[in-house]
Amino acid sequence: MIDLKIIVVGIGKVGQTVAEQLALEEHDVTVVDTDPDAVNDAVQSADVIGVIGNGAVQRTLQEAGVADCDLVIALTGSDEVNLLCCLMAQKTGGARTIARIRNPEYTGQIGLIQDSLGLARAINPEKEAAAEIQRILKMPVARNADMFSMGKVELISFIVDENCMLCGKALSESFAHIKARALVCAVEHGGELTIPDGNFVVQKGDVAAALIPTAEVPDFFRQIGFRTSNVRNIMIIGGGKIAYYLVKSLLRLNVSVTIIERNREIAEKLSLEFPKANVIHGDGTNRSLLLEEGLTHMDALCSLTGIDEENIVLSLFAKNVAPQVKTVTKVNRTAFQEVIRAIDVGSVVYPKYTTANLILQYVRANSKHNGNGSDMQKLTRILNNRAEAIEFTVTDGSRVIGKTLTDLELKKGILIGSIIRAGKAFIPRGSDMIQAGDSVIVVTIAQRLTEIDDILKD
Amino acid sequence: MNKRMIARTLGFLLLAEAVLLLLPVFTALYYQVRFPSEPNDVFHFLATAGIAAVLGLLLISVRPKDKTIYARDGFAIVSLGWIVMSLVGAVPFTITGEIPNYLDALFEIVSGFTTTGASILSTNGGGAPGDLSALSHASLLWRSFSHWLGGMGVLVFLMAVLPLAGGGGDIHLMRAESPGPDVGKLVPKSNQSARILYLIYTGLTVAEILFLYVGHHCGTDPNMDFFTSVCLSFGTAGTGGFATRISGFADYSHYSQTVIAVFMMLFGVNFSIYYLLLCKRFKDAFRDEELRVYLGVLGIAVALVTVNTFKTAFTNFGDALHHAFFQVTSVITTTGFSTVDFNQWPNFSRVILFLLMFLGASAGSTGGGVKVVRCILMLKAAKVGARRLSHPRNVTSVTFNGKPVSRDTLNNTTTYFIVYSAIYVTSVFLVALDPNLTSITSVVTGVAATLNNIGPALEELSPTANYGFLWPLSKIVFIFDMLLGRLEIFPLLFLVMPSAYKRHFRLHKPY
């Protein structure tokens, strides 16, 4: 495992999370911020070193050691500062750069910006969060949904309730009757995470994560007893950036969208941008307003205001007055995850983690050994960030090629969930072999994997 | 307070002490084989190591629910750790009978770990208990080794070897144990930072041992045998001050004395300067404000003392320069070695030395005292304050090394100085009660020499004297002063503050 020297500029909410995660993965992290208190806090809560200063200024970057640094991640609140910071970093040291660019007005020219400035990645957290919400809306029974292999395979987490066919039975027993190809790759029961085998009995209230080829997703859920319905009417509360991207993509699918926004100017801007959407200027926490605009007839409600507590209460309210409504809640602060989980408010999206995961994925994929046998395509964390699902494209040098799955000696807590070959995804059996050129999705609880060979016992 | 983490970390500390006690064990074995007539201390050190190991293992078995520690836990670990370490470290001296009085033995080992170098041992010779000549080679080594360990810090030593606290918690230990107002890491990871510090530290120590031993090997200094080179280098590295001969430093050649003086000066420099040099950032290193002031003050003091002692204490200008350089360096770095009895020098030189005791060495070094950087900051703050008396609206920022100093840091530095002064005054009060002391100079300089971790003072506590004749109250006061000085007051003070034990109080290191 090669440890990278990383500089994180801007320790706001996301910067702090990213710095902590990267330090935990044993990289040398230097944080830069103009606020001395933020830097001091970061240094005290994670094994990092801090520099106080403006990260877009060359001298500050030099002080932070940009000369021999591998990666600079710019996460300040200003897109322009982030871009300038990356430009200076590149010119001063030749490090790779990642910038956060969230202004919707720049989305059209992101490609051009990336090319001109040589950015390795431009991350738009709101856009990614909107994409995540959209995936969840596509499959309303899901709590979380992630997509792999260019949309060929989905990893969907869902709660097992008493209507579900899996409830109370061993997995092998349930799957004997299911025709859809799917693999339950991780189950969370009472706070404990397991990678189940055929004898595992799924119980009511467990959260299961299943890998399913995309085309078979609705079929699978129908077979295990979930009534799936398409989401046709969506109410969104809060007209911020996530809402912007979400509405854009939803309208393309001919879904009817109602947006409730408190600020008149923003509401007007939205209505100009999206003439087909129903934009309401009003207070989303006003109960009668919600009912008046037809909350009870909606298929889904997305609470996307800037205040976490409001979002949570709105979702709870919706579940109360209209139990069939699928709720998606945005929560900014990750500190109270367990509490929120216990309330069971439905799907929760944490934009902080979305961004952090994207960055972590990039770092993992780029800190591998020489003589690797794989490329990391995607990394995602499921079940409250306690398990990871990683997609690798296997190349010639790998040691996993040519052996049957049963013969491969894997480390503990690792499951090969799916293989995608020649554009087709399938759930592998013990007799299957991994070939060069395959994409393999691996689910793991404990290990930190950077390449496919890491799954093998040393 | 995370009591379990505190207990567990103390356990590791005790285990480390048990392992480190093996060094005197091997020394004792070696000398037992070579010189069978020497007192045999093997069993005593082994027994002490055993006690430390048992206690350590007991404490390590405490499983913490949460590995996170905060600033206050850092304080508690450092202060309790040093106290416990000293209590255990004093045991060999007592059970061997070399220092039969446990309080005296405790004084001696605390003086060792805090790198003070004040000794209760008399220097009459003859091998009587309580005399320096009674100490076996193993005991002498343990004394000097404690200087080396205490200099850079025992917890920092542990941190280099294993991660002590979860997440970024190690920084709290580092900040609590390392001297200076704004302790930072050299590199992002705490344990790597600790490792680099210890590497530089060990490197310099080894260099000094070689330089000294070369002198012996070439025949210029017959008294500087390998054992002595090692002990004195340990003492220099930690800026401690224990001598191994009853004649002090008088019997060593000018070459050896100069080597020691140069290395004393080197160990009084902020170690991050050495890191900068290793990173080839020479300009940044030599532009450092604290380094310049440190060397500047040293130079001026040497010049003044040389001129003052020439024709008065020394007839030869070369001698005056040599001994002035040695003594000034010794005091400013708070080492405390002495080549001559500077108590015999004219008043002007003695006052210079007395005042240098308070200035101290650079932050981030192994030296004690208030520290050069704090003195610089306070003077600058005073200058700005004075200007605003005549120009009330004037806005001037205090800068250090070109960067602005936050008001918090300035306030905290002033707070430190006030508390420090309060402790100094209180100690003087208490020590003045001692019926065995007749001169007020002894009282005042004795407290200065222990609180600032120098060792020898003036008058009755001069370099040729010792602290053994004082009554127990004074010795206890000095033990506290030595610890307060080395740990920079607040970690220890924290232990006696009732708010430390309240659950909802979070203490930031005030300076």
C-alpha cells in the first residue's frame, strides 16, 4: 500500500470528513485553511498536520509541502478559490488535483475547465447527491441504491419487513423460489454486519444489501414481495442546488415535480429554469401548505432544505399522513447517524459522505502497488459506511485469474458479488472463474482493498 | 476524563521503564564481570524492573471503552506518568543502600528525569552512603540515562514506538510533555514526528559520545573513558547536569570541556530547526527569530562574562573565554555542568548567570526555563502596549518569524509567566523556612536553579556544594519545582484543580 502525501484545502464539513478518512487510511495528510480554529480542531481530532493560510496562494501551498505532494484536494466554499488552488498546486509541484465545483452555472463548461486546468476530478457534491436520490426514487423500496459497471449492476439496500418473502427464512431456502438473479451480499442485524452464507436467516427489521443486474431489479423486488410502483409525482421541499440537479433529471423522465421554496427570488429563478415544474413560493414546514399542494397524493417526498432537523421532521410528518409516500431526506451533519437510523425516517442521503466517498475512491484507485492486476472503477460504502462495495476491472497480471472461485483463498469478510463479462452481469457460482477483462464487484466488511489481488490471503 | 485510557497509557509507560531499567542491569553485569570488587547492583535493578513490569502489565489490562483522549487527558497522563516513573525510578538507589533515604533518592531521580542535575549526593569520596563515590557504575548510568529520557520526553519516546491514543489524540500527549507555547508536529503523523525527533536526538548524542571518546583515545583526556563519555553525553543531550566524578568537571581536558560546551549549545536549539536543516531548508532555519536571539544572547553574555572574569577570576584571557563560554552555555541551556566554581566569580558575572537561568533555552529543545520564544513574545507585546499608551489608536500586530501572533497566544504566554512567578515566589517563601540555609542568595538562586531545571545555584547551593543538607520540606518543594519546570506547570497544576474532575469541563492548554 503506497501512502500518498495529500493536501486538503478548506476544512469545512466535507474537508474535515475527507481529512479524517484519509488519515485513517494512513496517508500523510496536511490540511490548509484560513481559519486557525478549524485547523486546530482538525489537528486535534485526526492524525494530520495543519497550515493556516490561503490555499490558493503559492507560499501557503509551499509551506504545506506541495513540492513533493501527490494529491491536492480543494474543498473550500468557493469554486473559484478551489480552481485557483488547483492551478497553483499543479504549477508549483505537479501534484494531481481534485476540485469541488458546485455552482450549477459552471456545469456546462466543466469539461473545458477540467481539461484546461488539468484537474484529475471535478466533484460536484450536489449533483452526485441528486443522482443518488434519483436512483433511490427509481426503486422506491430501496433505502440506498448504487450503480456499478456503467449501469449494469445495482447494489440496493432495503429493509426486510414482514411482507418480504425473505423474512424469517434462510437465504438458500428463499432463493430456491426466486427466479431473478440476485445475491444478498451483506446484512445488518441489530447493529452487526455480516456477509451471509446460504444458511443465514434474515429477520424482520434487518437491512439487506443485494447485488442485482439492473434489468432484473423490479422483477426481483416483486418476487420477494415488495409492491413496486413507479414514482410519477414528486414533491421537493427546498430549492437549493441538489433540488436544481434533481429536478432537471426528473423532468427529463416526464415525472411531475412540485417544488416548495421559501425564498421568492430563488423560487422565481427556478420557475424560469424549469417551466414544466410546479414551483410554490411558501414555507415547506407549513402543514396546511403541504396538504394543500397534495402531499397525500404524492408518490415521493424529498426534504432538501438547508436545515437537517426540518428535513427529518418533514419526512416523519409525511410518513404519518401518507404512509405510501416514499421519503428521501437530506442530512448535512453526519454526527448523529445512529440516532437518525433508529428513528427510521426512510432513505437518508448524506452529501458529505457522497463527496468523501468519491474522493476516497479516487485515492484508493491511485495508491496501488506497481505490478497491479486491476483498475478500480468504483468504490461505494453501504450500510452506514461500514461495508464497502468495490468494482475492479481485472487485467492480465492478476493472481485471481484462472482459478475457480471455490479454489481462491479469500481473506475473511470478503464476498465476490458479481462478475460482468462482455457487457453481461451475472452472479458467479463456485465453479466460475475470473478472466482477464472481467469487471468484478467485491463486497467487504473489514478490509481496505486497493486492487483485486488484495482479496486473496497473503 | 478518560480514566481507562490514562491508566492504560501509564501501564505502557511503566513497561517501557521496566525495559529501560535493563540498561543499568547490563551495565551492572558488565562491571561485575570486569571488576568483581565493585558493589553488585544487578539484582536491585532487576527487581525494580520487575516491579515496574508487574504494575505496567496490571494497568495495561484495563480496556478502554473509547480510545479518544482530549487535552485534559494528555495533562493527566503526563503529570501522573512522570510522578509514577520517578517513584519507581528512585527504588534502586534506596534498596542498594547507596542513597538510603527514599526522599533523597526521589529527589535525585526527579532531578534526573526533569534534567535538572541538582544532587543531594555529597562529594567527599570514601564510598559512604549518600556520597557520589558510593554509586556503582549501574547507578551512575541510570542517573545519567534518566537525563536522556527526560530530555526529549518519555511519552514522545513511546509515541515513536506505538500509537498510544486513537485518532489524533497523540498530539495532546505531545503538547503536554514538550516544552513551548505552540507545540506542533514536524510531519503529519504523530508517531512519525516523534520518531524523527528521536532520530535527530539520538544522532546528536552518538556524535557527542564519539567526539568525547576520540579525545580519550588520542590520549588527550585520560579521564574520559567510554563510560564517562556515554554518561556525560546523556547528560548533555537532556541538558541535565549530573557529573560522574566527585571532582566534577575539573579533571577533564579543555578539549572535552569544549566538546561538551558546543553540544550543550546544540541541544538548546529548537529541534525543528534541525529538521529544517535535514530538509535542506537552510534559509528558513537560519532566519528563525528564536535561534538568532538565543545565539545572540549567548554571544553577548559570553563576551560580558569573559571581560568581567579576566584579571579577576582568571589571569589568562584564553581561560576566561573558555570557562565563560562553558558556563554561560551551561546555564542558558539549563544543563548545569560546571568546570569551575562560578560562585567565586565577581558579582556581575554571577548576576548574568542568575538572570540567564530564567531566560532558558529555545522551545522545542531539551532545555528548561521560561524559554526564549516566550521572552521574545512578552517583550514584543510590552513594546506594542507601551506604544499604545502614547498612541491609543495605533494598531500594531505582534509578529514572530514574520507571521502574526494571535491574541490568544499572547494572553496565554502572559498567563504562563504570571503563574510561573507565583510559583517562584511561593517556593522562595517555603524554602526560606529552612533552618539549614543562612543566605538569602541560596534560597532565591536555589529555587531558580530547580524551577528552571539548571541544577547548581549560588552560595550554599553552589556547584561545589549539594542539596543533601536541606530539611525535608525544602527537598519536597524542590521536587515539585523541578517537575513543574520541566512539564511547564500546567499539566501538574491541572491534577490539583478540582475542575479537572468535573465531567463537563474541557481544558485547552492555556498557552
